[in-house]
Amino acid sequence: MRIPAHSVCTAIRDDIVSGVYERGGRLTEELLARRYGVSRVPVREALRTLEAEGFVVTRRHAGACVAEPSEQEAGDLLEMRMLLEPLGAARAAQRRTEAHLKVLRGLVRLGQERARRGNSEDLRSLGGWFHETLAQASGSASLTSMLTQLRHKIAWMYSVEAPLDPAESWVEHGAIVDAVARGDSDRARSATALHAERSATAHRLRFPGTGDRAERVRTSQHPVNTAGLRN
């Protein structure tokens, strides 16, 4: 039974982001295949994809290794997100469907409810779901893919402090949805730009400098789910 490379790629990427694999550490096909219970073929394909995304680099005499992005590269990612997310929101105001609006409004209601309860883990998950849906509402597969990759990389490179007033953050989410629902591209762009700028200040580099290697989680929480897969 051959497992799709996408499943393996997602698992390896998630384990890189969560710190299972150290920055600069080797990623051998044999060990990865054994870890995820697959052949080396989907592992090889996954490593190619992850190299294209910037999570993996190929080094002479070492093979595939986890990338070690610089602080400048990390800063560029935040700047790129601050430029692309407002563009996505402006496109969403023009192209969103009623289904997108239903999900976005539901997430805002849940976010506001959880903010009152102070559940930060729920809020983090809901925030990711909100921005993923907003990107999908742009109607641009390429823009959605770029924003998804940015979110993965930013989660890898940065820790995010909980906002002092999570309710205010969800008020900003609500303002974005209102603008998207009205078809107001300019307002959707500006509301998202403001939200992105404010949220960027809560990001802290996980690996500042070249010598600081903080302790990371070493147990994978993202096993490949092979149930239901067929040849």
C-alpha cells in the first residue's frame, strides 16, 4: 500500500515546526521512512517539496537537513504576511461566497466567546482557522498556498505571546468579516493590515542569534494517519 507523499510531507513539516527535528539536523530517507511507516519514495518526494518551501536544505556530504533561516529571513516572513494578508482580504471582499461568510462569522462568535473565558489554546486554533478561511475566500489558490506556507514558517520561527486583550483581537476579526461581507475591498484591506501589524508585535524569535538553541519538544504529535488509505 503506497501512502500519498502529501501525508508524509505534512507529518514531517509539522514535526519540524513543533521542534521534533532540530534546525540543521539531518533528515535521512531511511530513518524517516521507518518513523512514518512508509517506503522511501514518498519520503523523497516530501523532502523535495519541503526544500522548495524552505524547511529543508540539501548539503554536500550531508544530504537533506532542516534549514537554519537567519533572523533577517524570519523578519522578511512577517513583512510578507503583513503585505499579503490584506491583499487576500481585499480579494475576499470581491470573491467570497456565502459559505465562506458563514464560517467566518461562526469563528468570530466562537472567538469572542472563548476570549471571554480566557482559553488561549482555543483562541490560537480558532485564529489559525479564521485566517485560513479568509485566505480561501480570496478565490486565489496561489495566494492561499503562499499564506499557508507563511503561517507554517512563522509558527516554526516564532513564539506568539497571548494578546493583553484577546477580546479586542476578535473585535478586529469581526471588523474584517463585516468589510468582507459588505464587499468593501478597501476597508477589508485596511482592517486586515491593522490587525496584522498589531499581531506582529506579539511575535518573538524562537532561535535568536546563531548560538542559542533552546530546548525543543522531541516527541512527535503528528503521526501519519494511514486509516482509510488505499492503493
